[in-house]
Amino acid sequence: MNSTMLRTSAARSALRAAAPKSSTRAGLAGTTFVRGKATLPDLSYDYGALEPAISGKIMELHHKNHHNTYVTSYNNFSTQLEEAKAKSDIAAQIALQPLINFHGGGHINHTLFWENLAPTNQGGGDPPTGKLAQAINESYGSLDSFKEKFNTALAGIQGSGWAWLVQDTQTGNVQIRTYANQDPVVGQFRPILGVDAWEHAYYLQYQNRKAEYFKAIWDVINWKAAEKRLK
Amino acid sequence: MRSIMKSSVAFVSFLFTTSTIASDQQPFQFEAMAAPSHTLPALPYAYDALEPHISAQIMELHHSKHHQTYVTNLNAAMKTQAEAVHTSDIPTQVSLQAAIKFNAGGHINHSLFWQNLAPASSPEAKPSSAPSLVSQIKSTWGDEAAFREAFKAALLGIQGSGWGWLVKVETGAEQRLAIVTTKDQDPVVGKGEVPIFGVDMWEHAYYLQYLNGKAAYVENIWNVINWKTAEERFLGTRADVFKLLKTSI
């Protein structure tokens, strides 16, 4: 009981405290987890900085409300999972798996997403270079052809989900994959670049015209961040 | 040639549904390969009739854009399907299944949804319009409040896009009520399953008004549930419920 309370208050103070910018950029493996608790990472740009591609209002709701709910829920179910483990309650542990996948996935996906976006005056939209550019050209012929196929994949998602450029950890090749809901890119594939195709990611600005959102988002893609993820 | 003929068949069926049939119009006869064209059903109320619980802007986009897109894509998929059937192209037929399920599901779900909503001030929006259904709800969940709590929990538990439905499940002479959630646009079409009313939990159904506050949407939707329609579906058969789809062909 005591440990639960301590953990909860630690999570709250961590959420309130603004993490230093450098640790935000460190990303998933860095300090978005404090004492085993996930915390909402700061954005490295202002909410309005991605306009006109993504409105400030969308960014604010998306980060402060949606992403934060995944963080809070993940921590909550994570605590329940630890309690179930402590009691050796296997049924409860299994019942919690989809919730860990969904909320933990939501946290991972959004953290990576914020990092792979950037305002145009901070490199957003500048084409990839080096190894990633080469990998894309080899697999898709050109960056434009890649974008077209990526947008087709995004448009083909039935319901909520994400499209990712991933690297196959077995072959090293890059490919486009779509994931349902908040399923994160884990296991055989390494996330390189993700685009959120949930309606909350664009609806206030684009409504049902999601193809316009998919077209506009390339203006604020941070290819430098994507390059760093490629191994 | 074939595609031209098929287009004209689709066009004729469109004319039929809009009641502008010329007297010398040939009765439409579907060839083996032609697919009937589905059309967007009209709403039984104005776009702003569900305010303040669902805004007119949401209703207009939801009906005239989202639902229309499912209808358009369903017709396109069915047209390709008819060609694949005609040419005995099995791989193409199988590959079209997902698109047909998604878009037909979207058309079915939304058609049922519009009919199971009603303006809050109308008598249809009162549970007293559904005496038999409410009686079975009470015997199943204890009372109406407990049912609403259970329904709400199911709706809020959906991970991603989907729907929540109250369903009558018939097994032989027995029947029971169940709360069922479905993902994306999967429709409730199982054997013995009669959808009573559904609530759309896609973000497009509430986001412009409720933003991330979906619990408030789920709370407010009770004000505009059409209990009269629900009672009719509860007392009727599965075929009765889906009859409305035939009227939008």
C-alpha cells in the first residue's frame, strides 16, 4: 500500500515538473520514465510551431490531453500489473496485457511521433540524407514515390492506427507497415518514422479530408530524427 | 463495353431511388455481373435536431461526408466484386472481402444509427416508448441505471474506433439481451443477432464538440436515443431491422 502511494505521488510530481529539454530529446530510452513511472515528455517546439500543417489547437489537445491520458492509464495499469505479479495472480496479469499494450503503446507512439516532427525553421520537411535516403531510394525509387506509398498506406487504415517506416532488424531493410489502434512497433521491426492516423490527430483542422492532412504532414517531418533511429 | 453497361445500370438505379423515373424508362434488370448501387439514406430529422447533444456540424459531416464515403466505396468494391465473380477470379474476390466488410459495415452501422437517434424533445426519446424492451433491460441488468453504467463502461473500453450495441440474441426459442462492442466498422450481423441500438465511438462522431471528453458524449447520447425504434427492433425480426438497407438501393 505504502509503495503504491509513494509511486503515485512520484508520478504526479514528475508530470508537473517540466523535464529539461535535453532529456526530452533523449526519448524513450531516456528520462521519460522516472522511477519506473512514465511521464509526459515535453515537446521540443511550441504547440503552434507546426502550423499550418498541424494547428496549435490540435497539437495542444493531442499532447496535453490524449498523450497524457495514455501516460496516466499506463502507469495505473502498470501498478495493477505489479500488484497482480506480487500476488501471483496470473489471470489478472493476462487480463491487463491488452491495456498495457494499448496505453503503453500510446505513450511510445506519441513520444516517437513528437520527435519525428519539427517546425520548418528547425529542419521540418528537409529531405533525408545519408544512409536513410539511400535505403528509401533503394526500396522505393525516390522520396516522392515513398511518400505516395506511405500516404496510400495511411489512407488504407480501417479505423484508428498508425503508419510507420520501419527497419527490419533481421535484414536491415526499410519498409512501410501499418499498425492498428496503439499497437507499437516492437519485436522484429524498429520504428524509424511514424504518422498518427487517428482522427484526433487531424479532425479539428481537416475533418473528413484526411488525405489533405497526409499530404501536409511531410512539410513538418523531422528526417534528421528518423535518420538517428536507423541502425 | 461492360463497364459502360454497368455504369448505366448503376445510374438507372440511382434514378429510381430519387423518384425521377421517366415513363419510357426501361425496368432495370441486373445482369449476372452487375451490382446494385447503394445510396445515402436521408436522415429522418434535420442536422441540427439533436442539438445540444450532437452538434449540427458533426451531424452534417458525419452523414453527408463520412456515411457517403462508405456508400461510395461500397459501390466501387461491389462493382469490382461483380466483375471478379463474372470472370471467376477467386483471388480478387477474396482480396475484396476486407473492403466490402469495412464499407458495407460503415453503411449498415450508420443507417441503423441515424434511425436509432431522435430529437431529445420528441416522445421517441423517452424510454417509456419502449415498454417491452425496458422490461427486459430491467430483468437483465437490475435497473435502467445499471444498464446505462454497463453500456457506458463498454463504450469507453473500446480501444480505437468502433461501436457499442445493445443486441437481442436469439437462440432457438430463447432470447437474451447483450451489450456488444465491435471494432472499426464491423457490423452486428451474426446469426440470431438483432441490433437494437448502436452508438458510434469513432472520434468523428463527437470530436468537434466534445474533443477528448468522450465520457460526456457517452453521457449525453442517452438524451437522443430513439426508444421507439429500439422497441420496434426488439419486437421485430433481424430481417425487419435490415429492411431499411433495401430502401437505400
